[in-house]
Amino acid sequence: MSDVIAQGRELEAYSRVINASPGRLIAALRYFGHCPELELCVSHPGRTVGSLASLEVGSQRICHMTSRVPFCLCGRKSAGRTLMMVRSGELLLEQEGAHRELGPGALVLLGSREKIAVRASSETNVILIQLPASETLEAVGTGPVAAARKMVPLVEHYLAASRYFRNHSQAVSETCALTDRLLLCLRDPSVECHPTPAAPDDERALKALAWMRSRPHWKFNLQELAGVAGASRRNLYYLMKAETGMTPYQFYQRCRLLRFRDALITCSRPDPKISWHASSEGFTHLGRFASLYREHFGELPSETLCWLNQLNPAPVSCPVEACLTSD
């Protein structure tokens, strides 16, 4: 069983495009990043290149972009200051005329409406966090962040915990808590900010969670699940409640909702059928299903379809080598 299946994807409840073409990926970046001037350059425009997840909470926003192929991103970013964190891969950032080589763990602060160019290697994983407006934040200089060693673990803990968010309300609360901690570190690099526990670590709970994630056709059976986990039904119920805030059935239900959402996002039909995809995951009462979907994702299924229809693939033509003004 792969770790991705067992653990899930970070911010998976807010996936926008999955294994997308370059044109669809840049369309999603422009739409959800509020950056209409961004351009994406790849060496092979016909291939699928990567995925994007994005969660917006008021003026705050966190985007998680992954790419399997080298790419270059250039143009003017959105209003507001933004943290860019590299999780994997190698990046060359052109910022205010300077070139910065960034590897895993690097954290830089980008200015409001700043023009940037980023050249990235293959297998790149980047986090973009738009911070809320703040007078004290404006006094912080752009570029490499002094408190990166304290701030990167905060982001990593948040991403690990995002695999187990109970619903949209918790996602909003945890996102606000993260940006508050990041702002505190930016204002005072000497301050100590300790992340909350990131994810379940009890082996019995992890076995049960992995079992439910990796078996889309499995019908819920608490006795069978308890046997997989090596615990009694009662112990597993309270263990999962303590580790994730969800009962075994609630987590099973969330897995089904996530599979529905992924199917909707990746559907190649021009008019995906909500009822068909819902029934394939065992949801037969569409009114109750829509309410449950909104509780978990902060929007109705029809609203998901609405923004999907806005992601018209944008043209991608320039070579990666032409992205930066100079090396």
C-alpha cells in the first residue's frame, strides 16, 4: 500500500485540479491565486504536469502546487504579501533583480503585486501562503525569511493535520491559527511558536485509517475494521475519536465524499453528473448529500461544478529556458 493512499494528500478536501494539463493548471493558479497575469512555461505542453489545492479564508489563502515536470512560472502575483515554501525539488527565483537558489525547507516572503519568475525542477512541491494585511508585516523586508527554521515546521504540521480535518469549519479554524503563528514569527523571529499535534500516531488507528482510504468498494463493518486494527470495537471507536476527532464511520463517510469530489474534478465529460457520481459512492438522498458535502468542503456540489467550468485551459507555449532574464 503506498504512503499516498494510506495517508491521503495534503489539503485534499480543497483540490482544484489533479494531474492536470499545463493549460488547466495555470488556469487554476490564475483563478484561485487571483493572479491573472501569471504565465506557465513547460517543455512539453501536451503532457499532464501537476496538481493544485487551494483554501481561501477571507484575505488569507494557502495553495499547494505539485509538478512532475520542470516548469517556469512568471508574472505579477496577487495583492498582499505571500510566503513561498519549497517542500521538494529545486527552484531558481528571480526577485527584485536578484536570483535565489531555493531547495527543500527554503522560505521566502514575496511582496504585494511583485513581479517574479520561478524556474523549477521536476518533482517540485511548493506552498504559497497569502497573509492577511498587517501594518507591522509591511515593515518586514521581502526575500529569505529569518525565522524559517521555526516557521517551516508549523506549515508541515498544518499540512499533515489537513489529511484529517473533520470538516470545513475545522479547516478554516486551523488555517487562521497557522497564519496567526506565522505572522507572529515574522514580526518577532525570537518568539517561540509550538505546533499542535499534527496527525494520528497510534498504530492501531493508522491501520484502520489506511484500510478505509485504500478500499473504495469496502462497505463499512466496524467488527472487520476492529480486526484489521487489532483492537476491540469499543476501543477503536474511542481511539479514533481521540486521534482524529471522528468516529470510524465519520471517517469512512469523509473518504467517500473525497472520492466523489475527486471524481467530479477529474471527470473528462463536459457536463459531469452529480447524481451519478454521488450514487456510485452510496449517496442516494441528494438533499442530504448536498448538505453533507457543504459541511465538509464549504460549498455545494453545484458550486464546485460552477468553478470547474471557469477553468478553461490557457495557452502554454514559451520554453522553460526563456523564463528568467538571466542565469
